[in-house]
Amino acid sequence: MNRTPGFAVFITLIAAAAAVAQEGPRPTTPGPAQRTTGDSIGPYNKQVVNEAAADRGRHFYATECVDCHGPTARGVDNKGPNLVRSNIVLHDRVGSELGPFLKKGHPLQSGAIAASLTDNQIADLSHFLKQRVDDALKRQPMGDHINVITGDVAAGKAYFEGDGKCAGCHALTGTEPRSLAGINARFADPVDLQQAMMFPSGRGRGGRGRGGPASAPVMLTVTPAGGQPITGELVFLDDFDAQLRDSSGKLHTFTRTPTLKVVKTDPLQAHHELLDRITDKNMHDLVVYLETVK
């Protein structure tokens, strides 16, 4: 039987199609990386902030970083640089740059060894710092303006009087040092109010807050076995030693033993504990509520 050239071409095409079907789809060359966020600012491989991780990172930052880098991560004069503008932070992707940098032996304010940080801790810190970078960008003219006055007044009032335990220390009237009367007039920017609320000492664990009086010092009372209690301003305290300065200026040093009674009184302890449980929603609700306090 004679076969025409067209028929031969047809058979060839059928065979080729069958071979391709057996091989499966061929891999495609990946195209340009796609933007991972809807923001109009930043590189195409921009890290998307995980809010839950950023919240965990905020607690880590308050414990290990805030003294040197400040409550907004914008640095502290003569102590630590602005992390919002840090090349390491800007180039980091979920710890890719932060991890190696920190594990070289970067000092932590608790005295912990940076080399022992876990990947999860570093990733959480990365998300927190990226959140600070995003906030800084969006407060610029080219970004979307961020307004922390986005909470719910009623929810803020309920948290202030309930789970936040704020009302136990702070009245909304009067002139005593802890009174919040006129709190909104003390801060020109709600961001400052929020930072003062979370870090009332201005450094997270000690120092002075903006827009308010200097915080009272942390006091220590030490009672030796069979002796009289000695009270003074805390100078140093760890698991092995305690040191305080009494009202006359005399320095007292003690070695901690099972029979030595040590009581620390921190006027800002409630704020430190708040850092461990407050959520971003609670924070915004509280700020918008405090903005209504005249």
C-alpha cells in the first residue's frame, strides 16, 4: 500500500505527542521572583511579617535588645545603632543575616550567650524588626501613613479595668505621680504614648520615660539569718550575689544562701509582666482609650 508523505508526517507527530505524554510535563525555567506582599514599598523578595512571630520577637527584643537599641529599634545615643536602617536587618530574610551576626558573640542585655540562640528565636526577632522597618517606611510620604489610634475605646477601657490590671495602680483623676489624668496632653504623638506605656522607663528595664517623671528606683531588702533587714536601692542581683546602696550611700554586698532572705520591689514590675501577655490589639485598644482621658 502506498503511503503519502502527509500520512508519514501525521504518524510522526502522533508518536512525538505520545512520548511527551509519557515523560510528563517538562520543568519550566523559573521566572522573576514574585512580590510576596501587596505593599508598594520594598524589594520583590520582601519578607512578609508574621504577626504572631513578631509578637514573640517583641518580647525577646524587650528582654535582650531594648537597652541598647531603644523601644522603637531606632537606636540609643552612644549605646546601640538604629536597627531600622541597619544593612543586616534590611538584607535579612527570616534570620539569614541576623543569625550568623548574632551567633558570632553579640552581647545580650540579660548576659545570655548569643551563640545559644535558637533558630526560632532569631526568626521571631527578624519578624519583629521587619515590622519596625515596615512601620518606618509607611510613616514616610511615599508610604501609607500609620496611625496607632486604630483601637476600640470600649475594649481599651475594659482591658484597662480588667485583664490589663492598669486600674489597680493608675487613677484617671488627681495629681499623684501614678495618675493618668491628662495623659493625652503629655505626648504629642500617640506613638510616644504607646512606647511610654510599654516601656515607661524609656529603656524597657530601667532609665527614664519620655513625657513623664523619672521612675522610682528598684529597691532591695535583704535580711540575713537572725539579723535585721537592710533596705536600699538595687545595685546588682543574680543567683549568687546581691548588692544594694542604703539611704546613707553605703554599699552592702551579700552572698546569697538558703537562709538569706532577698525581696526585690520594682515599681514597674506590672509593666514588665504586661510585656509577656499583651497583644497588639490590646495595645492599640489601650492607646485609643488613653487618648480619651482628659
